[in-house]
Amino acid sequence: MKKRRTMKKSAIVCLAGFMLLTACGGAKEANSPAAAPDPAKADVDLMAKYDPPVDITAWRYTESTYKYENNDTIEDNIYTRTYSSDLGINLKYVWTVPVEQFDQKMNVSIASGDLPDIMWLKNKQLTDLAENDMLYDLTDLFEKYASPITKEIMLQDEASFNTAKIGGRLMAIPHTSSAVDGLPILYVRTDWLEKLGLPEPQTMQDVLAVAEAFTKNDPDGNSKDDTFGLAFTKTFLTDAHFGTSGYFSGYHVNPGKWVKDESGQLVYGSIQPGVKDALQQLQDLYAKGILDREFGVKDRAKVTESVASGKVGMFYGSMSAPLSIIQQNVDNDPNAEWKALPLVSMDDKKATPIGKMPITRYYGVSKDSKHPEAIIKLLNFSMQGYDPEVAQENSKFGITDTNIPVYLYSLISADPAKKNLNAHLNTMQALETNDPSQLSVEEKGYYDRIVDYRGGNRANWGTERVFGSPSSFDVIDHYVQEDNYIFDAFYGAPTPTMVEKLATLEKMEEEVFTKIIMGQSLDNFDKFVEDWKKLGGEQITKEVNEWAEKNK
């Protein structure tokens, strides 16, 4: 549950003692005349409530998940009313559209040159507007006026935060979110390990041996040849659960992702030489029956059924798997036990999990805005909900008693990069001290369910195995503590050639890899690499590196 709480009046005027920001927007002289406060007003407080109130214009999208009550709308709700009463900001939307229409509407508006004060943007539009000197440089405003809690939240993952920087300058506020939740984890049935007298796998060789034992040594004890050691879906290259990202990381390759080579250039992970070795091993597993013979036609729902019915011993998934998938097996089998483990490697080099950059949108400010500092007021207001000092205060800015997610109405918002990891750590501390008094409402819910599980209710096994211990977040914390994870190096909008040809290239990749796993010649990989380059991949690589150069 996301929380947004009332801002303390003292926090609204945070950092009031700071001197006037004489060049509000930083190094670009062109920005200063457009919106800099009057230097003569040396006692001005940029974070104080506007008096008289000011109009701030904006655009945004809405989604089908938005719900309203008490005659609220996206233009008139608890957020817009509080912006007015607490900050002196009258928010005026120049337009709002369903998310499906957003890109088209945004592009038309940008082409017209008629920009509001604050804009929801995608990466491409952020880059284009910045290159055309149409955005206000927020570097100095953020540095001097973002509240301590704002900086703490926004800078938890500096790599994600820095995606809003162009030429080293902060040209927008990024909508950050949990960065590490999607990192792949290896899940293993430990009751089967115990029955077969096997240790937890520490290497890729161990994983392969365990997978074979789970397939051939009747781990469920029913005297039938009906189990298999490792589960994948037909969309194994992209699926967060039952995917191959964690497996390929064990071979130090990253299909479907863009990574830097030794020269610093971005290269496509699927065409790197090491992929062929990893595919050969998967081919061997399939030939031995260790992979489900029907994996090429099974979606996530079908593979989940195999887990639930006790036919699967291992798979790669994200942190939510114990709740969303494995709980079904635990509900069906009182003896079933699983454990989350870090990725393993085929050699002495650590396996490094890879995830996606968790930025979905940016908040930009028009260079012509008369009040560019308003975005920092709004950001500070939003981030106040994460301040521990107000954790037990009014939660009307989150989800109402009637389950209306009013936090969606906020114009400016962001989530901590390690929100769920911190929830795990806080919950564990409360369990160790038997004192949940400092937990947020969300964390207290996890605490209560874990206590209930430890009291004998296996219906809450999944909560224990995500937010308790041993758990998926134990593994995520291990990655973080060792600083052993990376993100896809390309996080921009689709390039022109991607728009035209990527779907075809991705379909070819999935088909070729699937057929190789099922027994076709490994030489097909080499042909795939050649075809990928000729059919658009070479041009895409050029465009991706041009994007990377612009976004350094």
C-alpha cells in the first residue's frame, strides 16, 4: 500500500533559512531570465505557501484503475484541494487523457510549442525538449530546496535518479520506484533436497545436478516419472517468473538486455558468444527430460499449475514468487518447503542479476514557467508521507477506508528505490524485538501475517518467505549489500528502427532459441546473429549508442 500523508506546516516551509536562489535553475543563463526570483528580494522563501495563490498548469494521463467517490475527479480531489490550501497552488490541467492516448496527445502538444508549467514526459520527449532548450534546469532547485526526506527517497538509487540528467544537469524529476524487486532469484524445493540427501546448490554445476535428481530420483515419492527439475515458460526470454534471465546470468550473458562491452559501447546481450554455451546446456537438459517437454507451448498460468500440483523442483523468479506462485503448492502439500537462493555461476566469477531501470515517467518544467520552484514544493509534499515522524498520522492521502487509491491523483510522486526491501528489514527488526510500534501500516500488515504463520497458519507462508526469513528479500538484500546487480543499459523510448523492426526481431529470437533448446543445431545461433544484424539489429545498435551518447 502506498501512503501519502498530510504535510506538517513546519515541513511545508522546509529549509526556510536558505538564502535566495539567485540563479534558480543553474548553469544555463538562458533559464535565469525566464523564472529566476527577483534578486532584490533577499528575504524571499521559495518553499513558503504562495500568497496570493498562483495557477500552475500541467498535463498528465489517467488509467482505468483510477476510482473516485464523493464527486471527486482528477481535476478536483483531495490532492488538488490540499495543494491549494497548504501550498497556495491552484492546479489547472490543460488536458488529461487515458494512458493509451498519452503519447499521441503529448507529441501533438510538444509540436505546437504550447507547454504547461509541469509536464508528464517519457524519456524520448525529455531528451528532445532538453535538446531544444525548452526545459527548466532543476539542478540548483533540487539541491537547495528538496527536503531531507525527499533527497533520502529520491537518491536511494542514484543510477535511476540520474536518468533525468542530461549533460550532467537535472532536467526533470524522475518518477522513481523500487529498483531491485525484479532481480531474478533461484527458488528450490528444499523438502526434495532433504529427501534426496542433496545440499543447497552453490554453483551452476550443482543446479544442473539437482535438476537431474529432481527429475529422475522420484523426489515426491509416488513411484512415477512425473517431476522435472527446472521450469520455464514459452516466453522464457522475457518472463519474470519461469524465465531464463537468472540462468543466463550464471553464464555471464544477458539475452534481451543491452549491456556495455569492454570499450564502453552498448551491445545486445542476445548475440554475444557466451549465449551459445548456455543454450547448449539447455539443449542437453531438454534432451534428458529435465525440462518440461511442453515448455514451448506453456504460459505462466500453465507452469504455475505444475508448481501447484507438485511437479516442479526449481525455477527462476522475482521476489514475489512465494506469494504469487509457490503459496499454491504450499496450500496443496503440507510438507512442501521452498527456499530463495542467490544466482549461481558456472565458474569462479559471480553471477550478476540484471533488471530493468525502474523509471516509468519524468516530470519536466517548461523553461517559460513563472514558478519553476513549484515542482519542488509539490515533490516535498508528496515525499512527506515517507517521513517516520508522521508515520502514524492521517493516511487520507493513500488508500481510503473504502479502498479508493487516492494516491493516484497526485501530480508529482515517487517511490523509494528500496521500499519493499526496507519493509522486509523493518519487519524483521520488529519480529526480533517483538515490538511493531515503529512499523508503517503496510509493514504492520506483513508483521501480523508472519506472526500468524509462525503460529501455525500456512496460509501466510508466502508472506514469511517474502518479508520474513528465510525469504526472497534476504536474497535481494544480499545482492544489495554486495553491490552485485546491474540494469539494462538502454531505458529510452523505442528508436525509429525498433518501432519498425523490433517485434519481428524478437519473434525470430524466441523461435530460434526455442528450437535450439528442443534439439536443432547450435549452428542456428550463428545464423541468428547474422540475420539479426542484417534485418535491423545493426541499425538499432547504432541508434541505441546514439541515445546513450546523448544521455551521458
